[in-house]
Amino acid sequence: METTWDLSVFYKGFDDPAFAADMEKLGTMSAAGLELLKAEEDAEPKLVRMIRHLEAYHGTLMRAYMFCELSMSVNAEDRQAFQNLEHVSTLIVDYEVFSSACKRFVGSVDNLEALIENNPDLKKNGFALLEFREEAKHMLDESIERWMLRMSLSGGDSFSKLRDQLVGTLTVEMDGESHPLPAVRGMAFDPDPAVRKKAYEAELESYKKIALPMAFCLGGIKGEALTMCEARNYPDILTQQLAEARMDRETLDAMWAACREAFPDFQRYLKAKAKLLGHKNGLPFYDLLAPVGKSTKKYTIEEARDLVVDTFSKAHPKMAKFMAHAFENRWLDLLPRQGKAGGAFCASNYELKLSRILSNFMGSFSDVSTLAHELGHAWHNECNREYPLLMTEYTMPLAETASTFNETLLAQTVLRSADDEFAFSILEGSLLEATQCVVDIYSRFLFETDVFEARKTHT
């Protein structure tokens, strides 16, 4: 089975005339859209034309952007992809300027609800239009927006790309050999405790090579976020993020309170794991992801594919068929290698009706679960295709629903036929996933809060 994804569905390469044509087209679409908004006509037909232009503009932009970004994610040293990504980034500024103009226009329409109710094209985009009206209250000043966005290309955007380059090209020295960072991170699941400890220490040591530039990246990205937050008239970063997540502060506070109440249970679990692994003074970080029990089961990629497809064929045949299609048509880039991004993600393209999934598969059940998780995102995106583009923007609180469901169904299915040792490792893996979701995310929230506070007075 092919283990790399196929990007030729976007373009045949950076020298593809279709890529050049789209880049040229993108250079004109913002100006055309702004002229559309200036036209002297009633709000109703103008709104309909605005939506159609936004959809076409977004489709062309995302096709070019994803081709560059996905190419970079599997080869951080792809200079052609990097150079074109820089060009696309400047074109994104033009798109953002037009998008902001659309929101300002929607915010100026007095009888918006009535227009939405009486026009089928507007009604099917009603939620998005009403959200545009709220977002119009937080637009950058029109006279400086383009320049601030362009400056961000040499600010937070550049720092983000530098961060990706640093991590994507970082090698870890271990046993006299250089290893890709994702492969060393995967050793955290190795059944040999000596390997886990050695890999963890080697990973930490490797970070010393990029510590200073990474600190500048963090400071630059957070500094720009604070500046943009103030320019958009939000009182603080958290208020802005909650608005973007369609969540109120009371809901967030209730969730954090539930997390804190559960911490004693997670502490009991981690202490029990430490004891099981022979540690007397708590669980060292390098053993946080350690497999437990005597099961050493490993999966080939083909076995992982068959397990995932078979599991969902019984629960949801349509989803299973979709998953099989993803494997057969090279939607996935599976194995770790030098220059490839770590972790896993799913990227979707609405216009082309497809997704691309990156993973760093090493053969553990956790890796199989990750495939089910990312395919859940892809399925979510597939289900969204029945809605207009503007109605497919979902927030982070919703984004993990389908993926978490897939993980849970896979685990529960495998448990039915697993022997005691394998079942024990699966159940512990579920506890570990919950720990990372609850405890790790909360720790990140505290870290981000402290970083933003510190960044206010430090450059």
C-alpha cells in the first residue's frame, strides 16, 4: 500500500500552468470583489453576489494554499513550496481585506434579518451572515488594515513559518545516529523502558539547538496577537478567543471547574501507573506514554487499515466506505521521515471534496486510534459538503466531536475480542487520552495565560 499522499489532485507541480493561472487569478479577485461591494444596487442582490464571489475566491485560494502547505508539511526543505507559500501568504492578505469589507457591508445592512428570511440564497447562509454582522464590530480600521496585515507577514506569520522550519528540520542524536524528531517522539510508546528514557533525554537535548530562535518565535507570535487584539477592540485575548469559539466565559469556567474537580482521579491513575512501572516517587515524564501490561501487539499499516475499515463497516457502512476510499486514493501520508511535520492532522478542501491526513505511524494501537481520529475529521468535513461554504466553518469545541467518537468506537470494538493483557493496555490508553485531553489542555491554558501576561511587559 502507498504510504505517501497524492497532491496531484491540486496541481501536477509548481510548474503546472493551472497553478500559475490560479495565482494570477488570485491577484485580481480582491479588487473585483471590492468593486462589487461599491456597486450602487440594493442590499439583497449585492449580498447574493458577495456570497458567490467569496465562495469562488475561497476555493481558488485554498487550492493553492493547501498545495503549498501540504508540500511543506512532508518536506520542510522544499524550497519551491516555501517560496510559493510566501507568495500565497501575500495573497491571503488581499483575501482578508475583501473578507473584512464583506463583514463591514453586512454590518451596515439595517434590515438584514428580513432580507435573510425572504431570500432562499441568503437564508441558507443566514447564520454566517448574522455572525458577519457581529464580527463587523471588531474589524481593524479600514485605513490601516491592509498595512497591518502585510506587516504580520514579517511578524507572526514569519515566526510561525520559522517555527515549522526549525521543528521540521531538527534531528535528534541518539546512539551515534541522527533521527527525525517525529520518530524519536514515537519512541515514547516503545515497550523498552531504556529506549523511552534515552529517547526522551535525547529529544530534550536536541531542543537546545533551537531554544533561542524558538523563544523569539513564541514572543513574536504572542506579541502580534496582543497588538491585533487591541486593534480589534477586544478587552483581552481570552474574550477574542471565546468569541471566535462561539462560547461564553461562564461555559469555559464551568469546564475548567469540572477539570479541577477531576484532577484527584487523574492523580490516582498516574500514581498507579508509576507504581506499575516500578517508580517510587511519581511518574517521570518519559514514561507518561509508556505502554503497560505484557501485550506487545504491533500493527502493520495494512492491518491498521483493515481494522479501522472493518470496525466502521459494522457501525456505519457509509463511513467505512469513505475510509476505504481515503486509503485507496492516497489521502494519507503515514510514516515518519526527515523533514516531515510531527504529530497528526487532517486538512480538508471544500471545493475539491477531499481531505489529506498526515500521521507518523509506528505500529502501536495508539497509532491506529490516531488514524481513526483523523479519519473522523475527514468524515466530518465530508458531511459538511451538503451545506454552503460559509456555513461549514466550525469552531474548536465542535471540531473534535467526530474524531473522539471514532476513537471511542474503535477502542470499544477491539475490547470485545481482546485478551486480558491487550484489553488492559487499551483501557490504560483510554485513560491516558483522557489525561492528555483534560490535564494537558488545562496546563496549556495556564501556560498561554502566563505567556500573554509576561509578553505585555517584555519584548
